[in-house]
Amino acid sequence: LSSLSAGPFVEELFEVTSCYFPVDFTPPPNDPHGIQREDLILSLRAVLASTPQFAEFLLPLLIEKLDSELQSAKLDSLQTLTACCAIYGQKELQEFLPSLWSSLRREVFQTASEKIETECLAALRALSACLSRSVLSSDSEDLLDSFLSSILQDCRHHLCEPDMKLVWPSAKLLQAAAGASLRSYHRITHSVLPLLLEQYTKHTQSSQRRTILEMLLGFLELQQKWGHVEEDESILLSLQAPVCSVVFSALIDPSVQLQLVGIKALTVLGSLQGFLSSSDLELVVDHLIRLALHEEDSQSSEAAMEAAGSLAPTYPKVFSGRMVPRLEEELQSGRAGKGEESYNKQHSLQQRCLQALAAVSTHTSIVRETVPVLLQHLQKVQKGTEARNTQDTVSVCQSLHRVALQCQQDAEGCWYFHQTVVPCLLAMAVQAALQESTHRLQGKALLEEEVLAAMIPVISAATTHLSPELAAQSVSHVVPLFLNGEVSFLPQNSFPCSFQPFGDGECLEAQRRLVALLMAFVCSLPRNVAIPQQEWLLRELLALSCSCNCPFTATTAAKCFAGLVNKHPAGQQLDEILQLAMNRMEPSLAEGPRRTQALTLLLWVRPALDEWGRGAGGPGLALTVLPAQVTKALVLRYHPLSSCLTDKLLGLLGDVELGPAAADGFSLLMAESPDVLHKGCHADVRIMFRQRFFTDNVPKLVQGFHGAGPDVKANYLKGLSHVLNHLPKPVLVTELPTLLSLLLEALSCSDRVVQLSTLSCLHPLLLEAPQVMSLHVDTLVTKFLDLTSSPTMAVRIAALRCAHALTSLPTTVLLPYKGRVIRALAKPLDDKKRLVRKEAVAARGEW
């Protein structure tokens, strides 16, 4: 219609279309056309808003519907008005502006609907933007100025009311109009900002000051939208001193909530180019340091750290020259005084220093300052022998990990972090392992599982985003370190003996633990990076995972083996290493003391190999006699051997000794891996691998369950619940009718893991497939109510959530059970655990 000239028939054309406004349509059941109410609304809106010629007829209609009591009509009218403003000019709007403003103002001041309020503000913004687009001639009225004057006249005085009842509605209206254009922003803020600053000074209560500062913050955030403006255009620049004074005063207020708003405002001010002077910036940094380190409330401390990280890229010299030295000084100040209380106070301060150093490391120049400080502190902790050094070391690693993540998008910062941190961590770990081998005590904390687990994500995050060229340069040093004991690239490489993590002997146990760091490195490399001596490395990892007595070392060796196999190109070399792996695992799985260890290796190997054999003429191995077990690496790659290996795992479910561990292995196979075999570390992960695993193996699980003896049936239920719990819900819903009876049987299993996993699986199904679940409502109610008395808190909570979710079923289905459920849910209201009582209140209230 926009290009159609209707001539004298405009009104008739409008009438034949507007008679359907607002659309009131409910699609009939089993409608073959699939037409929805929203489709008709959008189509009609497109017609009504297609031409300015409809304005004189449409705008009165919209005003009329806005004044009605029907919420849907109000929403449709507001959205249509917003759409019309995109094509109207001031000529079409001029006559109706007072009425439109009156209706919008009333809805925002009085409405109880958040949707209505949101659409009113959007319509007001659209009106102001439309008027802002008008080109003024010398003799024409400035409609934008007069419209904004009306808004200011009706809203401005509410900002000064002592009871502050209409403060927020007025502020929202003013901000909506100000956000329409730069001209409207200047007009509104020129009148409002001085008033808000005056009101902040006038009010002394923290709650009132917080409200005023939040309004001021809204206008400051709008300034960000327009970017840098000339000094003579911006009222904000002329108010620089009082604005800074107000924000700085909020930062020292005792009220935490006012502090938090002040920190947000400080962040916005810092983002405005040229707004803060050099002295202001120094004061900003001082405030952030004080809040981050010495504010008792953790919310303010964390917010200050986040603000520092946000502002640091804009002012790197200020933060690296002022904040980092202060943090370093506090970190190195040592433990003041004696006693537990003094230690805890100083320890808390050091923890905050570490967190702040990481938070502010958002620019490469700052990273070059903070990383040496963190490493120096780690070395200081390493030299100690106190039991608390373990937690101190973990804290430093957590800070380094955050810095590594923040460096990933900057190639220069990523390489600096990698070549500085990774060799240093390896050197300290090797030093600690060699000292342990020679019976010294220093550095023992670095060999703790908790510490090594904290170092793994640091090395991984420092490696995943390297370019292939730089990654190849790094791998040429790290792999020879573990295979050949080549330590020349490590800093301070004067070690008491040689490093032999794959050697034999009990005295080398500490060195073997460092295979976890090798795993973090090599499993994070891009797939196109060649690993030197890879076949040798794979054989050593395989041997270690099968023979080591330490579960931590054996598991990390198996993971490392799996990660390498997952990325290994198909071909004869891969075939040979697989054959060797199967030959190693088969005897151990059959009998002997290392059955669990062999199962761990096989679980990790399978997903790594799912593409093995492609393009190489098939598997080429006589593996039918080998343990056909699952391994995560094979699943992820769709390896042709997957079905055979999975059958082996399924067979182990009937083993009394290994059955429970094999069942838990299904969770490992289906879940996201936190350290290896995920897309973040460049693993070969095929789409829909979970759906494929489900299709291939769930029927076998069901069949195995029905044929299993009573002592191992729970293993099959546990494996099934793990698979279903990680399956995308749309897939699970389609398969629900055939599996629901088995899931209900799983609820009767005495294994708490099975119960919890099954409840987690059923909860979303109650919400997404109510019709199917309604057929089993009697059993569901009974099972859920029984489990609310479980001795396991997590099971009680999950059961109560499911009982709550039952209320999404049709009311006619639930009514016969209402009294029974309400009576049964009275008991968990007195549960000794607060979280259980909370869920019970919610569920019983809904019933």
C-alpha cells in the first residue's frame, strides 16, 4: 500500500481492513492450515502501518483501544503505533501528539503490567525518534521541542517529590524520550541532570540516594549510545565535577547497595571518552583498590574488580602504573601478627589481591605486569611447607586461569602468557617432583591432586588459542621434556636429578603425576599441529595407564591417550596403537587386580577413536575377540569400532564387580568432558553423537535389563538413566512412550544415583510431554511421594521438584490426587534441611 494512491477511497480502504483490529482469533482444533493468531496480528499490522495516508483514521483508533480495558488490545495498539512511527512524519502526528502522550503517560503511571509498560516506552521512543527526523524550516514549529516540553512538564516535578512514588515511572518516560535521538537526549538531560544532582545532595538517606543515582545512571548509559560529543553540545561535560562528586560519594557510603550503583556509574563514566581527568582517574583507581581489597561485603569487592577489568583496556597505563603496584605491595606484605584470626585476615586479603590482579588483566600491557607478580607469589608459596600452601597454590592457579581466558582473544597476549606461564609451571612442578624423589619437603603442595587439577585448566587455556606455528614451536619443547627429560627450555633448570616420568621405580611416582600437565598441554593443541614422537608417547601413556598404582596418574594418562587418539589421523599407525591398547586391556578386564583401571582406560579411549579406520580401508584389526568396550574418544569420532566396543561395556553391566563402574561409564561417555575431548580443545566431536549412541545402544540396555539377574539389574537402569539424562529433550520426548515404564521401574531401585538421575530425567518431561505423562499419573504420584522421605537430601529435593512439576499436567487428571498430595507434602515442610523445606513449600503451594 505504501506506493498505492488510493485517492478518495483511502477511508474506505482503511475501514475494510481496520474492522479486524485488534485481531481476536483462536485457531480451531486440528486446523489443517496451521494459522495462528500472531500470524494474523503481524499481517494486519503490516497493512495498517504501510502508508501515512491511514494516519488520520488509524491514530484515533489506536488511542481509543489504548483507553480500553482489554490488555491484548492495548499491546496490539502500542506495537502498531511503534510500527507506524517508522514511516510517519510530523505532519501525520501533529494533531494527535497530546492525546497519544496522555495515553502513554497514563499507562506507565498506572499499569500493573510490565509488558504494557515496556511497549509504552518503546512507542514513546519511536514517537520522539519520528519527530527528531523531521527537517525544520525557518517558519515551522519545532514539534520535537514542544513534545519534549510536555513530557518534562508532566514528569520532571515527580523527581522532586519527597515520597518518590512516581519517580521511577517518570524517569523511565524521560529516558525513553531521551534515547530516541541525540537532539532529544540533549533537550531532556539539560533539564533533568542538574535536578538529579541537586536531589542527590538534598536527600541524606542511602535508599533515596540509591534511587536517584540509579536514575542518573540510566541517563549516563544513554550517553554511551551517542559516543563522544563536542564539549559545547553536552550538558554532561559541563557537569563533570558534580557528577564525579556524587559518584565518588556513593563509593564511600556504608550502604552496599548504593556502593554497587556507584560502581556501575563509575564504569559508565570511565567509558565516556575524555570525561574523566587524570586526577579523577587516579581517584577512580584508588576507590577500586579500596573496595576490592578492604570492603567487607563481597558484592562490592567483586563488583569493584569487575569494574577495574572493564576500565583497564581504556586506561592501561593508569591501571598498570597505579593499581598493579599497589596490589603487588599488598600481596607481598606477608602475614602480620600471630594467631588464627590474624592469619585468616591476612589470608583473605591475599586472596582478594590474587583475584584483583586477575580481574584487571584485560590488556596485554597489564598482563605483562600482573603475570610476573602471580608467578612470583606462586614460587614463594612453593617454597613453604605449611598445609595451607595447597589452597594458596590453588588460588594462584585460579587467578592465572582467569588471566589466560582473558588473553585468548589477543594473539600477542596469548603467546606472552603461554611462553611465560607454561614453562614456569612445568619448571616448578618438575622441581617439586624431583625434590620429592630425593626426599625433600619443599614444594610438596604442587604435587597434590587438587593443585595439579587447578594447573590443568591454566595450561589448557594458554594453549587452545595458539596459532599452529606457535603451538608447534611449544610442543617441540614440552614433549621431549616428558619423553627425554630435556629441561633446557625450563627457567632455572638446575635440577637435582633427571626427569623420567615414564621410567620404572617407586621413587618416580611423584614424577609420573605430572603426566596430568602433559595431558593439559597436548590435548589442547590444534588438530593440525604435529606432535613429535607421537607413537612413542602413545605407547608410554598406554603402559602407564595400565600399570600405575596411583588412580590419579592412571586416569590422566588414559585421558591423555584418549585425547591424542581422538585427533590422530586414520591409518596404519592408529590401527597398530589400537591393537596394542586392546591387547593390554583384554587380560586386565578378564581378571586380575587392575580390572577397574583397565575399565577406566577403555572408557576414555572409546570416545577418542570414533573416526578410526575412515579412509584407511576399514579397521583392519581382528578385534572381534577383543573386549568390545566403550571409549569416549571413539564415540565422539563415530569410529566404526564403536558398536563392538559398546557391546563390551554392555556385557560388563552383568559383572558383579565392574558392573556399577561400567554403568557410571555411560555418564562419562554422554557428558561434556571438562578437560579433554571437547570442542574447546579442538577434539574431533561429531554432531548428534549422543542421538546416535542412544539409537544404537538403548535397545540393548533394555534387553539386557530384562534378561539380567536381580543382583545386576540396577546396573542397567543406572546406565540407561545416564544416557537419557544427557540426551537432548526433544529426542527423549519422541521416545518417551517406549521408555517410561522402565524409568518408573528405575525409581524403585535402591541405588540413590539411579533415583536421582531418573528424577532429573523425568522433571523436564513432565513439563514438555504432559499428555504422555498423564497416562502414568497414579504411578508417578506414588513414586514421587515415597522418595520425598529418602535418606538422601538430593533425592528428596529432586522428588519434590517432580511433584511440583506434576501440576503442569491437566487439572482434570490431577484433581483425584490433590488431597493425598497436599497431606503427604506436609511432612517435608518440617525437614531438617532448609533447601528441602523450600522445595516442599513451593510444591505444596502449587498443589
